Amino acid sequence: MKVFNSFENGKLTLTLVGELDHHSAKTTMKKLERFIDEYIPRDCVLDFSDLSFMDSSGIAVILRVHKIMKATGGRAWVDNPQNQPLRVIDASGIERIVRISTATGGKMPK
């Protein structure tokens, strides 16, 4: 699992590349927390366009980022999840808590 970041105008974009599973979730979360602490963003986008696989550990990562951002008055959301991660997100019901923006116009496909 690799994490790339970019920061512009108060928005931190964290691009996750590879597979987010129970083996990588803890170290990935530490990386994400370090970037959030470093930049103190107003908005944090989790870009999943290069995330090929995610299990339920990914839901915990999303919720943790959401919680950190909410505690500081910021916002967090997920952009561009691919098919397999999107199925996990859809099954979890997390879109009731965290915004999920997809290539289908920002809404979860039914």
C-alpha cells in the first residue's frame, strides 16, 4: 500500500494505491494521520482511484479519517472508488456518514 499526498488551498488529497486490507490498514492509518497532522487541512479527500482492493478494514480507515477531520471542524470524503472497493463501501452503508463521490455523478450506484 502506497499513499501519495497533495495539498492546495486547504484541501489535502490522499491517494491510496494498491490494496487496503487488515495487513496494511494500521500502517496506512498512521501515514494518513501524519499527513493530516502536518497539513492541518480544512478538507481531506481520500482518493481511491488507484485502490484495487479493500476489505472491511478500509471502512475503519475511512471512519477514522472522518472522525479526525470532524473533530477539527473539517470535512472528509472518498473520491473515485473502483468497483471492488465500492462494493465494500456500498455494503457497509458508510455513505450515510461519509460522502462518497463516484464517476457516476457523486452518488452511489444502485
